[in-house]
Amino acid sequence: MADPTTHAATLRRAFDAAIAATHPGAAVRPHLPPLPRGRLLVVGAGKAAAVMAEEVERAYPRDAALAGRVVTRHGQGRPGGRIAVAEAAHPLPDQGGADASERMLALVDAAGPDDHVLVLLSGGGSALLGAPAGLSLDGLREVVAALLRSGADVREMNAVRRRLGLAAGGRLAARAWPAPVTALVVSDVVGDDPADIASGPTVPDPGSDAEALAILDRYGIAAPEARGRLRAGAHAPAPAADDPGWARVRTTVVASSRGALDAAAASLRASGWPAFVLADDVTGEARVAGALHASVARALLAGRGATLPPCAFVSGGETTVTVRGDGRGGRNTEFALGLALALPDGAPVWALAADSDGIDGNGTHAGAIVTPDVWRRVSRATGRAALERNDSLAVFEAAGAVLVTGPTGTNVNDLRVVLVDRRAPR
């Protein structure tokens, strides 16, 4: 008979293994540059920025000419030493992030040819580097809030934000001239394109103002101040992709979703579960992605797969939520609810869906766990109604199945783990 306690522990071990495998400390150290003749100036932004900065401080001698400043999300800061750590709001930029990014840019502006600028970037950096370019902070917040509600994916959001951020779209690297720049990036986006991580402060902007306006049109977003700025043309343009100055800039992705998924699958196998990676690039509406994962589980239960139950699979990526209601939750609880609703009552399927940074949406939870008895604790009718008003968190609170991990110190997309057993517990 399947033991639900054992299954829940297996899910959590797989999640923990994924986080450990992509911890920024271990990822950053092999890629750090040697000390320059002048100063090593460290700047950065993202949910993992404080942890990355700690590793940098440990890696260099205490008497090294090292100084810097990074910004991370509220509640994820750590005591700073030579590298000061600020906290700011996420996902909407605030004055704290704007001030922190302007101080970082001032530090970069002061770099000389004997200095080296080290940039530490991770998911969440787009909001945390919140200094707007050519519009007010309120105008930037307005357009970002509308994009978050619209269901736009991260590439579309960042195509807009790259045109509106003072550090985005390569502008930070451009301001470091003539100093060389090394950027170390923890990826939270499908495909690991540095232009889409923290809105690409150290790589050329592949987009245009016209593209950004077309995205706002696609989702019916008014945002008059942002539109006015985009129609007026680029503010503080970054060098073009063929500018020879880019030769002094090196950007490296040091951790990503695939490493997390491989570690989770290895943990499952160590627990006796044959496991495979389904995909590392799952996108689209969270509820739809959840239902598709349920269909994979149903196929495995029916014997239509290369592996027969008991078995497990994992996936990564970043889904979206089109907000139509006024409920609570994030893309991972909405994914989990979509999955649960697409499974028959009592189906012997357990699943975990969580954000790797430990924060799903704006809440304090990481995600949720789906168990075969969820619809004995909460009615399906309640679940369906909650999904329509984007109130997925309430369902898992009622079921006692909210996953709370606290900030993990990393951010490599969402992680889902699904266990398919032979039969559910009685």
C-alpha cells in the first residue's frame, strides 16, 4: 500500500536536491575573474544576488581592493561586508530598487581601465534594477503591473522592460567603459538567454521600441507614459550588437533549470523511483500546463509509456497566469490546481509544484503538493470555482497542502515533481 508520508518526503527530497545543485555559491566560484591591477567593483541584482555576493567575498583575500553593491528582494538580504546589500520590492519596482540601481551605475561609471567590473545577476533583477529610463517610476510600475496581469510571457515582458530600464538592455555594461566586465548569471528563464535574465544589463538589446509597442498592443495595455516614452525613441541607448566595445564584456550562465531537474531526477532514482526529465522548457498558462502533466500521469497509469508505475517525472520552465479574478496564489499553485482537477478522484498520483526561489507569486509559500485525497478534503466544485477566480492558494490551504520553504537563495525557474504509483492509499 502506498504510504503518503513517504511520498511527500520523496517529493521534498527531490526539491531540496534541485536547490542544492543550483546553489549560487557553488556555481559562481569557478567563473570568478582574477584580481585586476586596480579595483574589483562588484554590482548585481536578483533573488540570488546576496548569496552570490557572499561567495565573492569569501573567494578573494580580505585585503583585496574590492568594493560593491547588490540589490535583492525584501526578506532575502544578508549582512554585507565589502559588498553592500540593499533590499527592494519584487515584482513591481520601487524607489528602493531605483535608488540602489542608480548607486550601482555610479560605481560602474567610476571604473577605470585597470579596474574590473563583476556583475552578479539572477531572476528578479528586472524589477530590482528599478531605475526607469525616460519615464517616472510610477509610469514604469504601471506598465509592469499591466504586463504581469496580462499573461505575457517573460520574453515579452523583458522586451518591454529592456527599453525602459536605466541599466537594462546592455546599458550597465556600456557605462563600465573602459573597464572589462564579467557577468555571472543564474538563469530563471527558458532557453537561458542572457537578454531575458534581469532584462540583459550586460548584453546587447535584440529588440526595439517598435517591438515593445507591439507587445503592449497585443495585450491591450494602455500605459500612456510608457507608450509616450517608446514612441519618442530610445533613452540612453546601449551600443549596437556589432560595437567593438562588447569584446571587453564576458557574460556566462553559471546555473540553470536543467541542472536542477537532473539533480531532482537523481534524487528520485536514489529513493527507488525510476525517473525521467519530461521537459525543461514548459511555458504557457499554468492551469493548462498542469492539466497536460496530469495527462502524462494518466497515460503512465494506463501503461502507455516507456516506464510502468511506480515511476516519476520532473519538469521545469516558467508558466504564466492571466489574472481574471481577485484570488490569491501564484503560477505554481495554479499549476497544481489545474493538475489536480484533471486527475480522477483517488488517482495514485502525488505532485509538487514550486518556484525554486521559495516564493510563488507575491505570497510567502513556494507552491503546493497534490495528493490522491485532495478532493476528499476540498470539493471539486470548490476547486473549479477557485481556479476561475485565480484563488488556487485557498484550495491548498484548506487541504493542508501548501509548500513553505522560505527563500532558497537561488532562482532557476519553476520545478515540478510527479510520482505515479500503482494504487492510492486506502
